[in-house]
Amino acid sequence: MSCSYWDSDALLSADFVVVGAGLIGLQIALELRALRPRDRIIVLERGVVPSGASSRNAGFACFGSLTEILADLDLIGEDRVLETIERRWSGLQRLRRRVPDAAMRYEPAGGNELFSQSDLPAIERLDEVNRLLKPLFGRAVFSRDDDAIGRAGFGRTFALLRNPLEGQLHSGMLMGELARLARLENIEIRTGATVLAIHEEGKKVDLRIAVSEQNQISMSAGRVVVCTNGFTANLFPEAGIVPARGQILVTAPVPDLRWRGTYHMEQGFYYFRNLGNRILLGGGRHLAMQEEATDEMVVTPDIQDALVRLLRQVVLPDHEVAIDYRWAGIMGFSADRMPQVRMLSPRVALGFGCNGMGVALGAQVAAELAALISSGP
């Protein structure tokens, strides 16, 4: 598709272009606006709503369950685990300063982890992890509360750990508020714009964009930030970010639901929470890791059946409840589970901080990357 003079002169160029209007992309744009009040900032999003996980996640404001932390300790060691948890916690606080709790329906209901009999050995390292985290939080983070199992009515559960520092939020309201704040700051959000290629040449960056199946246009920018999470490999396969599909279901309202808060199981591969009186339940990708390493945003019978079994055996045993919603979102994972804040070239940067923790890491990664790219040539 050819562009008019007016398009090229006034609509298809910017000082900064952010690719991806998700949690990190919109917050990077806001951070850039604070640093560059006069620059033109455009955010490109391929969908009508964010296409990855930002409005398709579970809405957990969390920084890691005991078994997740233990798995990370074995993978990357104490120093990097502490660094990552500190960034997650700082990100949550930064997000809450930017978006009022009421605007994203934040509830400090606490986080919990359920343990099957085979998972119980992990609790032997409870004191070790609490000691490790105490310098960050000034207190013990995890405590055992097995009596809560009976009060909640959970099945096949042998222990429960509670973390009072975590919470939950409404992902759709959060994204709507970030978009509203961006518009107030004169940040342009263009939807229906799939970026196909990014090429840096001299003092500018050219972007090739599909606006329909038949039509493509070009845009130029002084600098570009790529925040496409699990879809990053489509533009930069060398970045080493692997997509991971997360599948979710939501039940019909459950009369007299006996518990509130967020819950993890099996190193965070299963997770559930209350959504009012509904139950949101997700995960299960560890049952088919190769098949779920995809950016196809569809639900599959095997994973959905596993979620329903978990619902009926553990979360809400001996109850029949209808499933009102099912969906999938695409996360991104790095090999070392560390966030990525780096320049891909002198004028193109990558902002990736998720590894399943985008709500927590998004604001912190955005601040770090905005500072990095705004100080470049």
C-alpha cells in the first residue's frame, strides 16, 4: 500500500516507537514520557486488545511461591534469585503507585501454596527461604496454615503455606487504566499494526508493518523498543525468548465460596484464585511442555480436561459447577528465567521481564529500559 505525503510527513514517524501495547509496552511509553516530555511516542499493537498475556493472565500480584523459589535457587543460585524477587517486589510497588488500587481492583487477599503428599519435602526448606528473603522484607514471608485446608474445603491437600504480602487484581481494568494514562500523556496507541521487520540504518530505524493481509506500510523512528514477550522470536529469534501458552478456565458463580486469595500448586504450574464468587483456574503446561511452547492462542482438550480434574478433585471437590469461560494467553520465557533489559543494537532495545511474572516485573523493567534507551545516541 502506498502512503500519501500527509501520512509520511505527519503520521508515520516518531522519536520513539514501542512495539507491543501490553503491560511492559505501555509502562515503557509512560516512563519515556516522563524522561522525554516533548518527544513523539507511538505504541504499536497488532490486536484490538493486547495480544499476548497482559489481558489474558490470571491477575496475580505475586513474586514467587516456595516451590518456585526453590526451583529457581537450583537453576540460578541465591544472588540472582534475590535480585529477581527484589525486582518483582519493586515492580509491584511501582505499579501500585502508578495505578490506584481501586482502578485495577487490587485486593491484598494474600497468596497461598497447596502441597500434595509428594511435594511435602519442600517444606523442610521453609526456614531456609524465609532467612534468605528476610533482608528484603524485614519479616518471615511464608508461614504454615494447615487448618485453612479444612476451612476452605480443599481436597487431596496435605499442607498449606500462606504469604500475606501478595494480592490479586483485575487485568482488564489494569490495562484499560494504563491505556487511559498513556492517552493523557499524549502517547499515540495504534492497534491493528503487526510489525513484520525492524531495520536500523544510520540515525533512524525503519519498521515494516502489516495493516491487513494484503497491505503493508513503513514507519520510521529515532529509537525502537520491542516489548512483544512470547512473540519476540517472530522479530528476533536470536533473543532466546521461548513462547509458552497458558490456558485458563473460569467457572460460573459458586454459592458460598469458602475461600479468597491466590493459590499456587506444583512450582506454580497450577494456579487458581477467586474472581468474586467464581473460580479462575489455570496452568497445566508442564503436562505437555513441548506442545505448549507455542504462540498459537487456542485452548486444547488435554490441558482443559486436566484443569477440570484439578477443579473437581482439589479446588472444589464433590461439587458440580459449570465452566463459563476458557481462554489461552502467550507468555515468554528466557533460559535463565531472568528479565531481559538490553540494547539489541544502538537504537533498538528489548524489554522482556515476564517468565510468568509480568504483573510484578512489568513496571520495574519498564523503568530500567526507558532509562537505558533514552540515554543512547
